[in-house]
Amino acid sequence: MKKMKLLSVFFAGMFIMSACGSNGSSSESPKDKSEAPAKEEAVESITWKFGHLANEDHLWHQTAVKFSELVSEKTNEQIKIEIYPNNQLGGETDTINSIKAGTADLVISGETMANWAPKAALMAVPYAFKDEAHLVSVIEGEIGQGIEEEIIEKVGLTPLYYHTRAPRNLTSNKPISTPDDLDGFRMRVPNVPLFLSVWEAAGARPQVMDFNEVFTGLQQGVIDGQENPLDLIHSAGFAEVQEYVNETEHVYSWIYILVGNEQFAKLSDELQEAVMEAAAEAQVYGKELFDEEFSNYKDALIEKGMLFNSDVDQDAFREAMLPAIKESLSEEQYTLYEQILEVE
């Protein structure tokens, strides 16, 4: 191809020189067709649908928007990401199934993936992580790498970046300070078998419910409470239907932004690299948002009328849940759980 272009330029130059020599004029003659720049081949445009449960004000959504912009920029607009917040594409499990079916492409998910990849259950085991620093050490170490590999293999999704989550707290319309206060307490849990087991062991009556159904469930009295980090308690408007945030801090966890394996594999090496570069920058952006905004959530919930119950016996909850943790986890999972406890 290079030789052909050089020859075209050479002959075009000869033509111009000949024309100039024949009439003695220095004015340029019309360009030969061989000089016309070749038309660029049409570049295929790719559109990915990204569904998640948070609303437009939530930092997950804001980071997703930033990620979308970065991907568009780094791929010269070859990849466009359309974002659907508020479970517009369905609940978390629905969106994962849609990705497998090829009708969606990206999702935000965490421990729910344990339904396919058992190691993912360790992303949210009660009282497994001491604090955020401990959590990050696990995510970015060998244990986290092993979890990611199993998600890719068994869920069919490729992790792009992650968000650490603030500890999960229990909300209710009465103060709950010990497991004894859970007698008859109907609460929503995500579709994670371990969550069902540990809350049953603690004395509650948990039931699985998609996140988009929780507000109505609380409003209509179908359930008495739910558990989530403060950011989701705030963004979901639970202050309108719940009076107390009980500081159980029972789970520190993280959540991934994932793309379907097949969707990612269809990209060229260059596009894959661009997407991963965008993901790394989105990771940093999301952490900055988290650090900046999270401290404000407690004040915002208090302003909306929620009361924070700090008189929670976390050791009592830990002891109540431990037998269920041992029973619910497989031998491999429990070994991983013990390894997490030992990470510095």
C-alpha cells in the first residue's frame, strides 16, 4: 500500500511539472484524481446499554456517566454507553440475565452474583471486614483476584472497576439494639442466601425482594425494615417510610461495574485497552466522589427526620450470626472467609 501511494504521488508530480513546462505558467493545474485522499472506511458504532439500581443523584450513577464520557473520548466515539438508572432495565438479577441474552451490556452488581459464582458471597459476609482499608487490601489482593476470575468464568461478566461501599445498617420504625429486638421483624434482604440465613439466625423474618420494590413494601407495611449503606438509604428516599437507622455496621462490601464477556470479547485489542483505561480513571473519580459526599449522607438523613441508633451491640449480632455463617458457607467459602480475617 505504501508503494502504491508513493507511485501515485510521483506520477501526479510529474503530471504537474509537465503541465507547467508546456505553457510556461506557474499556476497549478487541476489535481489528478489519484491525488484525492482515499475515503476512510466506515467505522462500526457500538452502543452498550448500562442498567443499574441507583438514581441519578447517586455517586454510582455519576461515576457511570463519567465512565461513559471517558469511553466515548478514548474510542473516538466508536463506543457509546446508554445509562438506565432506577432499575429501568429491570432488577439486578434481571439485568444480568439480559446481558446473557444480549439485550443489555453492563450492570452494577455485588454479592448477588453468588447465585452463579460462590466466591462472590465473600463480597458481603457479615463482620468479615474490619474497615475500608481492610476491604481494599482484600479486593486488590489475591483473594479479590480469585473472586474476579470466578465471576468471569461462572457469571459471564467481566469486572471493569469497583466501588467500595459504606457499612450496611438496618433501618426500622423502632430502635433495634440487640438480636432480641428482631423478634417477628419482617425485613427485606437482597437475593443472597447467606443474608437470609444470618438474619434468620439473629431472630428476624427476612424475605428476598428486588430493590425497586422495597420502598413500596415499607410504605404498605409488607416489610418492617431493610438493610443498606447510608447512600442507598438516602437516594431511595427511605427516610419517608423509616424512622431509625440502627448502626449495626454488619457488612462492609464492594460492588463491581461489569460488562458481558461476549460484548467485551467482540472489541478489538485497542478498544478493550481504551475501555479499561476509562475504567481505571472512573475508579479514581468514583473514590473522590465517595470521600467527598459520603460524610454528608448522615446529616442529610437526620435533616429528613431519621434518628440514628448508636446503641447497637455489634458483638451480640456477630455472635448470633456466626453459626449461620459457618453453616451457610461451603468448606471452600469458609476457608476464604478465614483468610479474609487474616489479611492485614
